Amino acid sequence: MSKINIPQRLKMLRSNDEVACELISFIQEQNLSSVALVTTGTPNHLITNDIEVALFDKVQKLKTFQVINASIAYVNQLPLTDFNVVVGIGGGKVIDTAKYAAHINNIPCISIPTAISNDGICSPVAVLKEKHNSYKSLGASIPAALFVPLHIIESSDEESIISGIGDLLSNLSAIEDCKLAAVENGEFIDDYAVMVSKQAALSVYSEIQNYILQRKTKSQFIKENLETIVESLALSGVAMEIAGTSRPASGAEHLISHAIDELFGGLKPHGIQVAFGMFITTFLRAELGLIEKKYFEELRAIFRFLGLPVRLSEIGLTENQLVQILQHAPNTRPNRYSILNKINLSHEFIKELISTLFGQKTTITV
Ligand SMILES: [Zn+2]
């Protein structure tokens, strides 16, 4: 049986002092005396300064590393041999750097995310730059503890929170691909990982539907559900740890986003691109009769509520670019069987799909 690591502590906090107190109490309990802080300058310098001051006389060794370029090469040259814990304070790139640095140095990682733009805040996966414009998904240490500075996240820009929600909702698309891969490609499906991933996404999905029914606003939803969103993103990471792969949170919708990155250098934050991918994959599944059409209509209403892209102009692509993206998407991760393996990715078919989904045509011929 493989060993599953679950974070030992998860705290939602409301001030820099609270974060520092929880961090000190955890590292003292775990006898961690040499602490490497991994962060960036603005906008994280205030919380980092407060944590440095609080830790100064509580540990034997303390050093702060500023991430300039979140790449594999950067992590490989970090001098961490004398440290016994890495603390990441920052957004997605910083947390991924900290998780991978902890992994290759075989020491624990603590995650203090100052933004929630993707599901990496507490996952065993790090996405880091490999070469020019190419990113690699790497196995990493799932954080031993997650201390969430809600006071910072709630003042982060709305697009970054919407991106996190997009990445979370996309689990529902990834799960459909897990099921398809099991039936059509004989792949093992980890039921427990799928259940955790699904429940994480559904808790946010159904709450958004309640807000739509009650005619409340997107801002109200974010303000009143920030903890639920963070918890669900953390659960998503745990689902990946249980599965031993990103599979339960990454299917064809992620392949579409990877293709956007590879062909056009990325147009929107990761979670917004994967949400756009999900919009296409969910439509395809409904057209193929794999799911009921009402689920696609539900998703469209949720996307409109959140301001996620439901038109080509909103993601910033032309029809021809989207044809290239859908044809390239399966090549970005050839071993990941998905809904894209089930259709004929000819130019004509994709054109027809695009005009049905984004234009005037009513159904596609499959
Ligand atoms: Zn993702």
C-alpha cells in the first residue's frame, strides 16, 4: 500500500501575528530549528517581515530566499542542505517553488498562500518553468501544514480568486475523463480520490447555484465563501495525493489550457484557461450524450455569474486559433486519455463544434 500524506494542520487566520504564532507553535512542536523562507518582494514583504521578526529568536537558523524566476534550475541551485523546513509565503509560483525545494531536499514544507489562483496551495504537484515558455508538472511534497492568511487573500484581486474557483470547478470535468479512461482505456480509477475531488468542487458549485437563485452578486459570493473556497482547494490537493497523480483534478480541460500556453504563451490565469477548457469539454460530453444537456446549461449560468469566459472574445482567441489549440491539446500530455481521444479532431469537426458552441448553429454532427 502506498503511503498518503495529509497536512497535519490547517488554520484560517486573520492577521500576520496569528500566522506567525501558528507557524512558531508548529515548528517548535516538530523540532524544526533551521527555517528557509521562500517568498517574493511585493506584495508579500509585510507578512514576510512580520514572520522574520517573530521567528528571529525562536530558531537557530533563518534565511529568506526571494524567488526571482520560479524555474526548476532556480530550485536546484537553492542552498538548502543545512535547513530542516521550507516555508513558502506567496502566490502559486512561490508555493510551487517551496513544495519542490522541500521535495528534492527531503524536508517538510509549510504553505502560507497569499493568493488562491489555483489548486496548488496544498497539493503534491509543482508546476515550474523548464525552458523558455515551457513548464513541467513535477512531483512535490504535499505541505505538512497550511496556514491561510485570509486577511491578505480577501484583499487580493478578484480575477485571481475567480481563477482559483475555475481550477476547482474543473475537477468535475477531470472526473468525467477519469471515468472515461477507466471504461475505454482500462485505467485504474481511484474511487476515494475521485469522491474527494468531486465533493470539493460540488460544495462550491452548489453554493454558486444558491447565490444565482437568490439573485445575490459575485462579490457577495466571494466575500461570504472564502473559507469554503480555500478548504475545497486544499481538499483538491489531498485528492491528488490520494490518487498519486493530478488525474482527479486535471483532464482534457487542463490539456486545452496547456495547449494555449504552448501555442500562444498563456492568455489568462491558469484557472480561467482551464475553466474555458471545461466549458468546451462539458459541451462536448453533452453533445455526445455522456452527460445530460442540462448540466452544460447549469455550467453556462455559473460561468456567467462568475464572469468566466463563455465567448471566444472573452478568452481572447479567434476560431482558427481554437482549432489549433484543440488539435494540439492531446499532444501536451499524450498519456492522459480524455474526451479529446473520443472525437475526430479534424478541422471540419472542430469548426462545426465552435460554430455550435459559440455561434448560431444548434447541434453538431457526431
Ligand atoms: Zn489546475
